Amino acid sequence: MLNSTHSITRRPEIDKDVEKISDEKITAIENNLDEIIIVLKEELDAVNPIPLDEATTGKSAPRKRKKDELAEWEKKVGEILKNGKKGLSALGKVLAKVMDGGKAVDLALFGRMLADMPEKNQHAACQVAHAISTHTVEREFDFYTAVDDLKPEDTAGADMMGTVEFNSACFYRYAVVDWGKLVENLQNDTELANKGLREFLEGFVVAEPTGMQNSFAAHNAPEFIVISVRRNTAPRNLSNAFETAIRVKKGESLTKESAVRLTAKAVALDKLYSTPCNSRYAVSEDVFGEKYEAKGLGSQEESISAVIGWALAEVSKKDK
């Protein structure tokens, strides 16, 4: 990546008479691969390796090597740079290809911004919202101490102590993927887009926080998963369902009551905007019960993989 500030490192064996590249010259070549190639050529010509000829002189003397003394890579680079005088050289094409990103699924999903090369920017096909709790959260404090086991036995006291804040909550997580933009970013490769979307959906469902896992082991899997495929309309985040915090009585499930509220909000907004429901969902039966039905959120699937399979088949219909 080319940043706003560059540093060009020279090899140790350099002719001291060669003038260093000025900051003005570096600024002038930003965003111009051909000019960069010219600078590389100048740098290559400036190199003066120091051959040792102690048998005749007893000391080393700098001199410019002949063509047959150059390493193979130096010869190839020299030939590549010579072609830079006519259009974009082979090296320039390679550099352009590296910065292009090609069919990188991560760039297609999450985008890229290069301040120095705005023409290489990529608009993201995916948006991910911050997770929010569906109810009022009370912060807890975990007190800890850390002791140096290698201290002398007659030394008392803790080396470090403190607190770490944590909470236990039912979270609502939301993400949206623009299928058309994803396909466009992947140069209309629908097969790759399909594979990338599958990996993203599976990863989003099973994603877990990584911080402080050795202390809290927060490996709590989602228990209510909904995927909606919406056409010719805007995405819809249902976080307003929890504008008023969920409250439960003793023995009631926060997860179940949150799902009920989420379903009600989805149905209300579909009615308000006259949009059809095109969703599938999966639930954990030990929490929701076998007869639980999220009315208004489409059909219930037996597993998360079945919901994802339905979504992939559904988005593909758009291209037919």
C-alpha cells in the first residue's frame, strides 16, 4: 500500500556521490506508477556494490559492476524497467494488479479506502451494526490480583490488582448485505459471491467476542436467528423493538420475550410500509418450546444451515 508518506530504503553499498531523493520528488510521484518505476530505475543505477579484490589491492574498492556481474534478478528488473518508457511497464502492471484487489471476497464485503489512491477505493457490500442488549444491563465487576511467582518467599503483597467490568445480557445483532453490490464487487462472479455470502452468514451467526475469553468463556450461541431477503426496498434494522427495555417475571426467558418483541416490530413495520415478509427463522426449542411460532416472520426451519440455504437460493432468483 502506498501511504501519504514514503521512505525509499537504499542498499548499504551506495555511491556517496549520488544525491538522495528529495521530499519534493517523492511527493511529485505519488499516485503515479510510471514515475515510481523511473525512480526505481534511478535507484537501481545508483547501486555500487563493493567487490573484494584483496589479492591485488589488499583492500576493497567501490566500482560499478559490468552487466555479466549482475545477479539474475537484477537483470530481469533492469529489463522490466526499460520497458517503462512506453506506456505502463510490466512492473507497473504488476503493481496496478496488486492494488486492484481483484476478486477478494473480504474487500468486496467490507470495502477499502486508500487515501493516496482513491481510484482504488471499494464500496462495501456489507454493513454491520453494533450489538445492543434487549433489556436493561447492570454492570458487574470482576476483582482480580496478579502475583509474581518468582518473587522471594519473604516478599508479601500483590504485584497488581484491579477490576474488569462485565455484563450478562441478551443481545440483538444485525447485519445487511447488498447482494447486487457484492456481485458487482466480485466482477459479476455469482458463484464466488454465493460462496462468500454463505461464509459470511455462517460466520456472523457463530461469531463470539474475543476479548477476555480466558476469564469469562463467553461462548453463548444465538438461539433465535432470522434471515430476510428484501427486494426493491430499503434494509430494515429492528433495533427499535427494544426502545423500551424488555422486562420479565421470575421464571420467564429474556431470549423468548425478546424474540416475541422482535417479531411484533417486524410485522408492524411490514404493515406500515406495505412490504411483504420474505423471511425464514430458526429457534432453540428448549427455550422457545416446540410449538413456538414467530407469526409474521415466515416459516420456521429446523436448523441454521437450512435458513442460510434458503437465503442463498432466494437471492439467486434475483439474477434469473
